[in-house]
Amino acid sequence: MKFLELNKKRHATKQFNAKKVDYQDIRTAIEIAQLAPSAHNMQPWKFVVVEEKKQDLAEIARGSNGDQILSASYTVAVFSDTDLEKRARKIARIGGAQNFSEEQLQIYLKNLPNEFARYSDQYKSDYLALNTGLVVMNLVLALTDQGLASNIILGFDKAKANDVLDIDPRFRPEVLVTIGYSDDKLEPSYRLPVDEIIERR
């Protein structure tokens, strides 16, 4: 599918029908999504595919988001890894000599951990939020390409998400993505004319 067509087909879908989504389609979408760029190639994301704990997750959602979670086949909770030093070492350990030169391994094992240790809390928060945004956009486009409807949810109690999903507090909850099939025929949201958002110098 051409990229322009794919973007025009993607809509925020908030009502899903009863048709079940195949888990393998979710896994494929995540496999595509994680090809997104990330600063330092840190890939600081974690995907939690929620089906059995749907009711628990819905209870910490705000407003009508809970109903949306219950009607979706799956909700993917996207977390970011707040321990960037440990993340860098994990990439080196798993990637190993078959994927990295000795020089590249040292970057992940020493240089980047030293750099991350100097980040302020605000800088790290911005870093994680930006990288999450990149991978989540890739995810919803990959879902759209497979004919699946989705929506990105920010409105949920992030302070309770780790406990509800039994996730190590090292990982910070960022967004929820509801996924399913929908009968809704959605119209594109209004976009400003492109010349209204471009300046040339």
C-alpha cells in the first residue's frame, strides 16, 4: 500500500465489532513497529499485549476509554524503559559480536551508559516520550496496513498501570493502543492546509 494511501486510511477508531483479531497479526504489527528509529538505537520500548486483563485495565481508564478497551480485541500497553544504562547493555549482550564490531559494543557497554547517567529527569522523560511516539505511530500504521482499526489512548491512570499488568516499575507506562475490527465508516479529521504549517527562511 502506498504511504499516502495508508495514512489516509488510518483513523482513530473508538468502537469495535465482535470479530476477533488473530494474535499473530498483533505480533506482526509490533515486529514492524519496532523498526522505528530511536535515539542511539536504544529501542527503549516494551509492548504488553492485553487480553485476559482487559477488565482490570478498563477500570483504570478515564471516561469512555474503559468501554473502548472492553470492546477491543486487544489493547497494547506501550511502556518505556527508564533504565537506559541497563537497556544499552542489554542491546550489546543480545546483539553480541555477530551484530556489532568491538568498537560498537564498547559504545553500548561504556560510552552510552556514561552519557545516560548524566541525563536529568526531565531530559530523560522527554527522550523516552519522543522515542515512544515514533514507535507508536509505526504501530498504528502497521495495524492499518493489515486492515485493523486502532486508537491511541493517553487517558488512563499511569500510576496504577504497572500493578494492574504486573510490570516491573523500571518501565514507565506511556500509551494504550486499542485494536480490533470496526464497522464504522470514519471521515478524515480536519488538517490545516500544508502552507499554513510551513515557513521558509
